[in-house]
Amino acid sequence: MNHYLATFYNHYGAIHFYQSLQKKGIQGELAPVPRRISASCGTCVRFQTNVPLPALYRGELVREIYQVNGSQLDLVFQGH
């Protein structure tokens, strides 16, 4: 199972993405954005899935998605 962290342009985007994951049966949690990541919104969503990422997000709401590998964050998606 892959671990991810998604950041957003605003709090609405974080809530919408979190609810979208729940509807798809994917567990996630709203959390503060780690300090080492700069984000317009202070809320991120942490989640685990094997579902291909493009099936999960609407690019206009998601700022970035990082794959979490221990303490390392690897950028796997960057929005517009």
C-alpha cells in the first residue's frame, strides 16, 4: 500500500478531497501541512491506496501530492 500526502490551494479543496476519498472507500486523515512543505492552505490529507492517483483527484483542487517514503517526501503530482 502506498502512502501519500496531498496539499491544496485552500481549505475547501482539502475537505472536498477528503470526502471524495471516503466515498471511494479510501481511508484518509486531515492533518496540518508539514513545515518543510510550503502550501497556501495549512491543511493536508494523508492517505494510503494502491488506486492509480489520476483516478482520485481533480487537478484544480489539488496543489501537490507527495509519496511518503519514511521521512522522505517525493513529489508525484503538481497542479497548475
